[in-house]
Amino acid sequence: RHLSCLPPLIPNRSRQMAPPLPDPGSAGGFVLGNETGRVPCIRVLEPGWNTIRILGVCSGLGPVLTCPWGLCIDSDGDVLVTDWGKQHHRVLIYPSKGVGWPLVTDNLSSPRGLALLPDGHMVVSDSMNHCIKIYQYK
């Protein structure tokens, strides 16, 4: 399995969307988050920069994002994201097909970083609890 993770999203000073980072996984595209100050979302782009999917803005397609931070895409093309705000501190998954759902909703306080390990574990940095948490992912 090949897993790919992206660093936290940081808005650029011109308030334009930051350039996407390449996804070496099997999704065949890029993963990109929108900058702070706009509607929070995750955009999945194909190599020609065309948007394939927009995640996190429509509750009919999965959880609506509050403040996305860490991103990962697995070899199946599933997008995982840490998200936190006043009401939610969680890790979400948006499968390559179908509706997204929360993976972790308890005992997180400002989850930031996210990584997937080849053995099926997910690592989450829980910034306000000052720790790293490991969960069974697959």
C-alpha cells in the first residue's frame, strides 16, 4: 500500500488558493484545501488542474468542515482530514465513492497533523492534549 500525506494548509498572503501538492497515491490527482476566510473545503484535482470533487461543504455528501487542518489520501483514493472548531474536534473520512463519515469524534482537542502507517494505523497529533494518538484505521 502506498499512502500519501500532506502538511497543514496555510493560506498565502494574497488570499488566493495555495498551489496543490502532488499526490503520489493512486487517486490520480491532487488534494487541496481551501484557505482560511473562504468556505472550508477539500478539493480533489486531476493533473490538468480540473476539480474532480469538492469535499466538506454539503452535508448530503458527508460531514461539513469547520477548520480542516491535516490531510491524507490513501491508496484507495479515500481522503482523511482532521477538523476542529467550537463544536467539533474530529477526524473525518471521505471515501473515493460514497458519503463521508467521522472516524474519530471523542477525546480530541484541536487535532492538527495526520498520517497513515502501512500497517493500517492512523496517527493524529492532538495539539491541546499535547500528545500523539494512534488509532486502528483499516
